[in-house]
Amino acid sequence: MTKNIVEKIDNKVKIRTVLASVSDKTGLDTFIPGLVEVNPDILILSTGGTYGTIKEILGKKADTCLKQVSDYTGQPETQGGLVKTLDFKIYLGLLTETFNDAHQDDLKRTSARAIDMVVVNLYPFSETIAKTGVSVEEARGNIDIGGPTMIRAAAKNFIRVASVVDPLSYPLILEKLKAAKGSLSLTDRFDLAKKAFEHTAVYDQTIAGYLASNSFSSVESCYTSGE
């Protein structure tokens, strides 16, 4: 299968659609209003507890600029939030390229939006396994799937998408957006992609190391029935 080789790239990309799903909600109280201030027409797609937090932060403004991912995709979240963002419309929006006519046709065909920024950090796996007496099953339940997938998709498509994984970066991002009338440059997006892939690499290595440190007996002991 032939891979896409891009010959034309946007330098400045205006942040019109944001996908936000975070475990660590530090800094959202200033970052989210800052995004809306820079671009009052922005749309923020969000899930679960992040959606509730953003709705509370924005108040009445949430009516016009905040939407649940499930309302956007038409697919409700599964029990316990197991599947929230793993949807074709989401990943088409993250991976689509501006100057690819086929991608643009797919957006129109599915009534999807190009997503310009993801604000995502991951289930607290390190914190979970640091607890005394935590079981392998408890640790397994805190392995994030959707978060790393969104981060990787956004970071791969840094030619158009900004991947934001660290709350400490929020003030600088807002500063750059305000200076560039709501846009981020290719340099900005490339730098964010580097941080994003480092973030997911450390996360996966932590999981791999934890599983490697446990024998099968520690897994077997989690279960009391079944063949």
C-alpha cells in the first residue's frame, strides 16, 4: 500500500477544533478560557469527567463551544468509559491532511471536522502501581488505550495538529496563540510532537517494566474462578 507523502504543509494552523480528555485536570481553569478568548468560535470536544470540568469552567459559554464526543460521533461511551474516543470520525479528524483532496472528501462524506489540537494526558498508571498492595488486575485496569492512541495520531500528523500532553506547557501555548492570532506554527507543532512521543514512550515502558517484574502467579492469584 502506498503511503501518503506530503508535498505541501501549512506553517500556521488556526486552532478551531480541540479534543480534550485528561486525567490530570491541572491548569484547565485558565487554559480552556484562554483558548476560547483567542478564538470565540472554537469547538471543544470532550469526554467524561473532562467534559464536566470544562462545562463548569466555561459556564454559559459551554452551550456554544463545548460538545461531548458521544454527541459528535453518535456513539455513546461504553460502560465505565472503556471506549470513548476510538471512533472513525475522531481519527479521520486527527489524521486528515489539509492538501489531500481525498481526505477532504472523507470529511465532507462523514460530516466530520478536522481536529487541530488534542489536549490529553493519561490514566495514572505510575501512581496506581506505586500504591501498597496493588494487584496486577488493578494495574491492568489503569492502562490507558484511547489516550495514547489520540496522542500518537496527533503527533504523527504534526504537519497540521498540535499534541498537548503536559499541563505545564499551557501558558506558553496560550502565549503563542495570542501572538499569532489563534494559530500555532509548524515549529510549535513539531516541538509538541517530540514531547508527545516521549510521553507515550515513557508510559509504555512503565507498563512493560511493571509486567516484566511480575510472575504469572501474581496474575493467576487475581482470579478465583474460570478455566
